[in-house]
Amino acid sequence: MCGIFGIVTDKEKILGPILIEAAQRLTYRGYDSVGAATLKDNGEIDLRKDVGRVEAVSSKYNFSEMVGRRGITQLRWATFGAPSQVNSQPHLDSDGDLVGAHNGNVVNNFELRQQFIEEGLTVRSQNDGETCVHAVERYLKRGYEFIDAIRLAYGDLEGDYAFVIGRVKEDCLYAIKKGSGLVVGIGEDFTCLSSDLPSILPLTRTIIRPQDGEIITLWADRVELRSVKDGKLIQRAPELVTESMDAVQKGGYPHFMLKEIHEQPLVARELLHLLEGSQDVDNVLQQIKNARQFYLAGCGTSYHACLAGSVYFSQLAGKASIPVLAPQFIPQYAPAVDHQDVGLFVSQSGETKDVLNALQTAEKNGMTCLGLANVIGSTLTRTTSFCLPLCCGYEISVPATKTFTNQVITFLYLATRLGGGDTRQLEMIPDLMEQTIQMVAPQIESIAKSINTWNDMYTLGYGGTYPIALEGALKLKEITYAHCEGMLSTEFKHGPLSAVSDGYPVIFISGPQDVPLIVSGINEVTCRGARAIAIGEEDARLRANASDLVLIPKSTPQIAPLLAVIPLQLLSYHMSLLRGYDPDFPRNLSKTLTVD
Ligand code: M6R
């Protein structure tokens, strides 16, 4: 998700240590490259950057000796474009008079770079942070004042980002916010800004929170906010931050899991923007289309996303695919694959040994291997012929939440495109996710209390909601330590029905088109005394037959499963707390499983 930090001081001094510490405090967001730039009084820009950890890059390039009156540091989390020194940020303009860095994604990066090249600007990298610098440079060269150049650049730059830029022979930094986080800090003899509070709080607790569409100018002794629309000044009183650093890192949430659940709409929006602007999706779709057999392989939560993807590819594109638990790929399918087949290997960490083993075998057999991963630079991203990014930033909590929903959205997007459908209808997903969180939160907390004494339960789904039943059960097992089994709803009568007793919790996840089938399942268990908790859209049949109905907003048969997982994530979270466990770090488990 990248991170930026900028500081303006009242006199030239050693800024290196401040920049290093600020970068270190943003590392939780995830990154693969680090850079820093200082603007000196003599008109020089000192720029140092490379791929690697903050400690390694800053010591290799001696960041600590960097001097200036103004400084910028950036952590890059590569999405498209390899992690490399030239793609690392900050970036210079053509003449070396401007230096800037961004956080976020400029989705029309490719088109803008072409325009800059045609206009004679010097474009050195593929990175969209450089595009932000040239977007301003182009208007400065045409004679516009700095604020107006930023306003015009804002009109050209599509996507969500926050951006900081400085010019030699000035005493200020400029920034703009559009969809990505940005906070301003005000100190005694300096001002600063950052993607997030952890890098500001060690310096000052007096802050201003700019809104989207606002341009910020920082001088050592003052801050000015202007509207990007008309350039007019905006008055905003500074506020005092009183929370602890720990609370701040969790974004004010008590646990990373809850923070990450709430981040789902934001990362979904960023992912959809990125996919829409990507040149590489066509290439991936072509390979999928031409595949004799198309395999989707992953473990745990990532496997459940593969199951959901397989439903979408069939329903929306008429393309059959084979979802498989990665280790089972080796004995079951590897003997039958060759160069005509395509495998998409899915992993949040990109380091799960079970997935990498399957990938290695598939490659040996000549299969075309694609990847879908969150951690860019991981083994999966380096060893597949092409790897799509999940754009979630760090997922710290062991239970996967936002990476699951972005995996499912990626599949939904690819399947929609493969089937010739209109991907614009997917743009409603982030808002629907936000609504879902609002709608279900209080009811789920009360259901958690009422079923918390049970150590055994079932989650049942059908069609598109079957993978969600499996995922909900995994979340419940993982952090409540209770037994919970996810199943196809129609299978329940073939055995597990005998477990039902008075009050026994059975959770049904209903897609909008599967209500009649789900209602028969509900009646099978309620007539034996079970408590049937239904998750679905408003429907009189569900309301009349289920013991509880957890409502999700109306959407489509393909989007509904994506929303239905949210109440299950929240249910597992609350039950874990009620049992006195830490949902972020469940016993016996680790976030990345690098063993067989
Ligand atoms: O990093 P991966 O996606 O490859 O991890 C696979 C599983 O270990 C992971 O999804 C696990 O099931 C989650 N902790 C579940 O929340």
C-alpha cells in the first residue's frame, strides 16, 4: 500500500535520521523498496533509493548523513512494475528541479507516460509516482503557478493516491490527497505529513486531517489547505491526538483483524481501479481462455477463494475450471497436465510451501503457471510467468479477511471480463461492503453471545455460497477453537443431521436465487430443534423459516457471497473475544506456513 512522509524545517540540518525513523514506522503497511530525498539550500536535491529493507537500504546509501531543509521518504509496495532501483521512489522531474513521491495507484499511468514522452519529458521508470511528478512538471513548464499546476495535474491523474512534491529554491512542500490516507503534523519549528499517524506521533501530536480533493502547502511555521476545485483557502483547526501508539497502529481498532475487516471496502476499491487500468489482464485472460484445463490451486482461505473463482468462471464465462487444494494437485492432477494446461496459484503470502511445491511440479510438467499474491517480491510472484497483485497492503492478523475478499473480487473481475460482461457493475462492491458491515455488526455481536456456549456447529451454503460456508467455518475454527464444519447445504441430510439437538447452531448462507433450497435445509434442522441462522438478502421465505435472519444488502448472485462472508468474519471475531482469545494470533498457527 506504500507510505510517504515529508518534512519542512526552519533551517538546513541533518534530516536523515528523521527520514529513516519515519520510514521504519510505516513498514507495517508493506513495502519492497525504500527511498529518501532532501532539498538543500544550495538548490541541490540529494536522492537515494533502492530495493530492500529500510535498515539495509538506509545503511548502504548512508541516509543518516542526508542534509536539507526539506525531506521526503517513501516506501514502495510494488503492484505493477518490478521492484527495482529505478522504480523506487521518490522521483525527479526531467530537469532535476522537482522531487516527489506518492502512495496509491494512478490507473492511467501507461497513457500519461506515453503523453509525457511525446511532449519531450524525461521518463525514467514505469512507476506511477514518477507520473505524478511529470503531471505537475508539464503544467509548470507551460507557465502555471505551482498550486494551479497541481490542480490541473489532479484532473489528469486517475485513481486513488496521496502525493508529495517539492521544488528546489523554495521553502515549502506541496501535497494532494485523493482516496489515500494523508495526515499533517504541526511542530514547534517544523511541519510534516505522512500516509499515517505512526510516523508523525513521535514528532508531534498536533495534527490536521486533509480531505480528498485538498491541496496542502507546508512551510516550517504554517500549513495551508486549498480546494482543488477552485483553489480557495480552506480553514481547518488542528486537533490533538491522545491515543497510544499501539492503538494508532491498529487504526483505533482493538485488533488488527477488526481493522482489516473494516479495510475491505477500501482495498476492494483500490483493486478494482488497478484491474481496470491494467495492461496485463488481457494477457492473463488470453491464457485462461486458451487453456485445455484450467486449475485454481491454493490452501486454506486461498483455496476457498479458488472455489468461488471456479463458480464465477463457469457462471459468467462458461469456462470450466478445477479448484484444487495445492498439495492434492501433485498426486491427483500433475500426472495428467502438460503445456496445454494453465494453473493459477493463489496465496496471500506467496510463500506457502504447499503451494510452492505444487507450482514446482506443475512447471516441471510444462504447465503455464500464473500467480495471484498479496506479498509482491515473494517466491510465488518471482517464479510464476505472471502474477497478479492483490493490493491489500500488509495483512497482519493471522485469520485472512481482506485478502480473501480481494482474491474473490479478482476472480469475479476476470470471469466477468472473460464472459464479455460489463465490469462497471462491480464498482458497487466497495459501497455494498461498507453497508454490509453497518447492517450486520450489532446483530452479529448479539448472536455471538447467544451461541458462544456451543463448541460444535455447521455453516452451510450452496452454489456461490458453498465456498463462503467453508471459509466461515475455517474462520470460526481458527480463532474460537470450536469445531465448525462448512458443507454443501444439501449434504447435511446425508449424515451430519444426526448431530442436531435442541438449540444446535446451524448457519445457512443463502444466495438470492437459492432461497427455496436453503429453506428446505432450514426446515430439516429446525424441526429437530436446531437454531437456524440465515445470512441472505431480505426475503419473506427466509424470514418466515429461519430462527434469525442476518440481512445483507441486495446485489447480484455473484456479489452476494462476497458480502455474506463479512458477517461470518465478524461472528468469529466476537466469539473469539468472548472466549478470551486473541483473534490476531491464534494458538498453534502462523501467518505464513513455509513447511510441508
Ligand atoms: O498465504 P496463503 O494464502 O498461501 O496461506 C494459506 C493458508 O495458510 C491461510 O489462508 C490460512 O488458512 C488462513 N490463516 C486462514 O485464515
